[in-house]
Amino acid sequence: MTVSLVTGGSGYFGSLLVRRLLTAGHTVRVLDLNDADDRPAEVQIVQGDVRDPKVVAAALDGVDVVFNNVAQVPLAKDHELLRTVNVDGTTLLLAQAQRAGVRKVVHTSSSAVFGIPRENPVLPTTVPSPAEEYGLAKLAAEWACLDAVRNGLDVSIVRPRTILGHGRLGIFGILFEWIADGADVFVLGDGSNRYQFVHADDLAEVCLLAGDAPGPAVFNAGTDRFGTMRESLEELCAHAGTGSKVRSLPAGPASLGMRVAAGLHLAPFAPYHWLMYSKSLWFDIQHVKDALGWQPAYSNGEALADSYDWFLANRAGTAEEGRSHHRTIAKQGALKVLKTGTRLLPR
């Protein structure tokens, strides 16, 4: 029986991946600073910091496959943590995994390593060019993975597009709350930028398949059915049926306003949000289909609808403290004023 370690296994995607591994028959262990209140009883947890060599060594004892999902996300806004957790923690984990005789490491990276691409679709051969601190940290973690490969460790990198799915909150929780309450939502500019999501279930399938595939590789994962940002949000508003509409804000001034509001701690934005919300970014995923026999099950619209429906069914418990950024709704701050103002706009 395969023994798998999920780092960051108490977070949004890590928790989902833990359950998928259990269903696949793995013995599963979690390494995380925090314990999730919904951790399955049969899943062991090593509670500690991925930057602590003793903690990491204990977590890796007897492990066959590592799924590395521990990360500081952009909303954390702590540049030191972005570097030390995402880069130093990954580097330490890889070195310890090689010493422990781990068969395979699957490292979850991010599409943020591409920043604002010069052209789309992004191909497996596209050179990364991150535009902000989070993307830079995730790229440096990828470099650590490539160094480990050169030293003989079997590591595959999975780069997801923006992740959706049941339980996905964070800044999406604000979007879902506004739509549920009938408030209008906004795109920057005309919303004609093509934007690709990936459902967490589809991403988990890529990770499991990559864990079974021998030899290092890089996989860019996203849905193959998507359109523009406006189309995606209009589809979600139609699904919700609350009267919420999609409105436009001037891209330049709105991006500047997001940046200023974040700097004054008035809104839960990170640089990736104001840089990318009005930009196009999508992956060509044919290489994943060919190499792993993978086919995404969810379109953009289906992934958004699934996420929204989960939010409605679980809204009462979505403000619980102590969970990861993606498992709680981001604090709205001054956005509450904007939400109220949308209800005064002519319909």
C-alpha cells in the first residue's frame, strides 16, 4: 500500500487531496501547522513547520510519495513568509525526501509564475516571467524542484490555473456573498479577457496521475471549456438567479484603487489580483491529456456554479476563524460600502 504525505494537508486543496488519496487506497499522512477539524480519523498528522528539519524528517518517515501543497498564498501579504515557506520550506522538504528514499514528489506550483504572458495559450515551453512576489516565490520553488531532479530525485511540477470547487472561499467568498445577496459584481474594462479556471477535483486527478507516473515532468492544468471573464461571471449570475448583474469599471483606475486600498489595509487584495483580473491567461493542456490520459470534468461555468452552490449550502459556517485563507471568506473591509452602493444603481 502506498504511503503518501500531503504537506499543507489542512488547507483547502490539501484537504480535498487527502480524501482523494484515501479513496484511491493510499495510507495518508498530513504535515501542517494546523489541524483541520474535518481531518479523517485514519489520517495521521505531523503538526509543525515545513521549515523545521526535525518535523520534516518525522513526517517523511516511511513515505513513498509526497504531494507538496504547503504554501503562503498572496493574501498573506508577508514577503518573508512567501520566501521562507514557499522556497526554503520546499528546498528543505526535497532534500529530506531524497535522504528518506521517497519514490516521487508532486509539487503544486502556480500559474502566477507566468505573470502577464506575452501571448496565449501558455505552452509547456513558455518561459516563466512572474510579475509579483508570490509568483517569484513559486518560481524559485520550481527551481528548487529542478535542482532536486538534477540530483536524482523524481519530482513532477503541477501548475494549476485559478482553483475553484466546493469549499473554495477566500476572495471568491466575497464574490459569492455579493451574488447571493443580489449585489452587482464587477469586471475591469469590458471583461473580454479570456480567463481559465480549474476545478479542485480535476486538479486532484492530475496530481494523483502525476504521482503514479515515473519520471520528472511539468504539467499545466486548467479546464478546456472557458471564455471571457465577463461570460464566466454572467453565467454564474444567471445560475444564481438573484438579480445580480456584471458591471464594468475602468481597468486602469480600478486597478490603482485596488492597490491603494490594499496598501491602506482597506480591502483584501494582493498584487496578483490587480495585475491579473483584467488580463488573459490560459494554458494549452494537450500535453497533460497526452501524458496522463486526463480529461477535465468541469468547465469554467460548472466550476463556478459548484463553488457557489457549496457556499449557499454552507454559508452559516464560512466565517469560522483558524482555517486557511482559501477555506474562509476574505474580510471585505471597505468593499462593504461598494456592495451597498451597487444596490442603488439602476437595473
